[in-house]
Amino acid sequence: MLDIKYVRDNPERVKEFSAQKGCEVDVDGLLVADAERREVAGKLDSLRTERNKIADKVKQIKGKPAPELIKKGKQLKDEIAVLETELNEIDGVFIKLLKQVPNIPHEDVPVGFSEDENVVAEVVGKPPKFDFAPKNHYELASSRGWLDKERAAKVAGARFAYIKGDMVKLQMAIVQFVIDTLTSRAKIAEIIKRFKLKNISDKPFVPVLPPLMIKTEMYDAMDRLEPREDRYKIEDAELWLQGSAEHVLGSMYAGEILEEKELPVRMLGYASSFRQEAGTYGKDMEGIIRMHQFDKLEMEGFSVGENSFGEHLLFVAVQKFLLEELKLPYRVLQKCTYDIGKPNARGVDMEVWLPAQGKYRETHTADYMTDYQSRRLKTRVKRTDGKVELVHTNDATAFALGRIMVAIIENYQTKDEKVVVPEVLRAYMGGVEEV
């Protein structure tokens, strides 16, 4: 959530950037609820103070207290009960309205009202040229016996797949390559140097296998539960299948106070994730671009406020580094206000060239959240001076395994329908150069 103090001080600015993000927000109603809430809370505090004074007097009296004192105490108790009920009702309205307010866009986020207004910030590498008509990943993987969607549909329904053979080996090779890279202090230092980042810690990432389910309360606090129609809920339980590892990593320290010396906390989560893909009927039905179940390596980070934007830039640099190590042509999009998402202050996408489609397709997202998530999660940090404040969070894709295998298969295909193994992965595939 956004700090209500900011909303009080900047109501017109909040209305402006909420509209830019396409969020329907009743700022005026929120401020009315806030004023009522503070007024009732003030009255409640006064009554509680008065009642405590009476309670202290009663304790000091030897024998039976005067009837008028007992009567006054009971009267105050009743008045407090009425105000507590009123405050709970106002609180419900207040929280509902405050949750609608999106995060403040970072100063360099381009203003736009559709994803078409995202800005291409960088293009890296050149699309490969073939002396034959390139095939799509589905044709290649199916012909090689790596992919079976028909039997998966029989067992689980549409948008599921059996991944087999060398494609499984390729996925495991990618996973181990990423883990080795991000858990190495030397590699993090190399990334910082290559992309000319300043004042960034070279602390490595900790690999994590997180739970695949998340409580409703935590999902909502992460502001990732909506749209609910795109989530899978466990029947008769307040549990959901997570849609990405950051949902269960970002909520990991909810209600806790970290020590400043522990930060930054950087985690690399590996999880099978689940999405309904609501609203995509008929899109990308061939192949494994939009699946109900997919494996993903996700970065999650916690830092102090003044270092959080630098952490965001590091996560973006990691994404670039991994793609460049695989020698895949890609471009970087800086997302506009409409497309960055409600809890984001800034968002960056990476898109890799897919020869069979003749266009770039999204493979990565990097989300900069500031303290928007941690305010509801109550994840804080105790600074060295003793001050306690909210941490800032970042999350970013390391690799969505299905999509990056699509990119490798299409960009590294040969005329005889084989796939050259990217050089950086060969050590993880037993030295095999081609599959």
C-alpha cells in the first residue's frame, strides 16, 4: 500500500498517476474515510485513557468503590465498545480504498496509456540468418520427441505438456548454469563491472526451493492475488497455487524486523508456477509459450530504501548478462505507466527474438516495488542507528524455463532439425554440442 500521509499531502498527484496507471481510485472518498477514522480513533483513545484512570482509582481504594465510580466505568466501557465497532467499520472502508491506490511511478517511467507506448531502450545482438526456412519450437520439439501436448491434454487438459528427453536435460542445464552464476560472488562482481553499476554490493543470491502454495492473506498482502480469475485456488481452503516464486519469496519475512547488516537479502527461487491464462483463449495454443504450469527461476530482493533502485538496476543487469551468455538477440523495454503494474514503481521487460515468429517475445520482467509491498507485509529493517523502517523489495525473472528453451531451440536450430547447445551450457550437458 501507499503511505496515507503521501495521499493526504498530494491528492491531485495521486489522482494523476492513478489515471496514468489505469487504476480506478476514489481519492476523495479515501480522504473522507481517513479523516473519520482519525476522528473516531482520537475519541477512542481519550475514552480509554479516562477509563484507565478510573481503573487506577478503583485499585487504590480500600474496600468497595463508590457506586458512581463503578457506574462511570461501565458507561465508558459501553461507549468504547460502540466506538470500536464504528472504527472497525470505517477501517474496512479505509483499507479497501487505500488498497486501490497504486504505487508512485519512478521519475523516469514514461507516461503512456497502453502497452504500445512502452519504450525500446536497447537492442542487443542481431537475429540469426538461416539459409532455410526456420521452424518454430513446437515443430522441432515434437519431431524430436521432446514435447507431447496431446497426451498431456488427455491427462490434464489444454495448456499442459510432457517435456521429455534432451529438452529436460537442457532445462536442467539452464537451471544449474543460473544457480552457479548467481550464487558466485565473483560472477556478481563481474556483472556489476560489465554494466558499470555504482555502489552495489557483490553479495551473491541464496538459492531457495519455496512452497508452491500461498495463503490468501499473504497473496493479497503481496498485491499479487488479483486478477483472481487467473489464479488457482485450493477448494475449501484459504490457499492458492502460487503464480511465480516471488509471491512466496516476497512474503517470506512478513511481520519480521531484519537487521540492517543482513541486507541486501537476495534470493533465487526455483518453482513450478501455475496460472489460468484467463483471457488468452486461442492465443499461443501451439507450443509452450502460455502454459497453465511452467517452471521459473525468479530473483527476489530486500534492501534499505536508499539502495533499492540500485538493486533494481542490478537485477536488470543480471537478466542482460544471462541472455548475453546464451548469445541470444534481445531488446530491453522500459514499460510505461499503464503497463508497469499497480504495485510497481518501475518495470523493465526483456524480449528475445524468435525467428519462426519473426518478432521479439517477452521472456523477462523486472519489478521495482519500493516499500509498497512491505507496508502491508510489515517487513521492516532495524537500522544501525536503531530506527525501524520498511524494507524495499525487488523481483525479476532469471529465466522462465519454457520461454527461454523456446528461444534457444528457435535461434540455435539447424537445417537437419537439430539444435546447437549454447556454448555456456555445454559443460552442464556432458560436453554435448548438439542435440
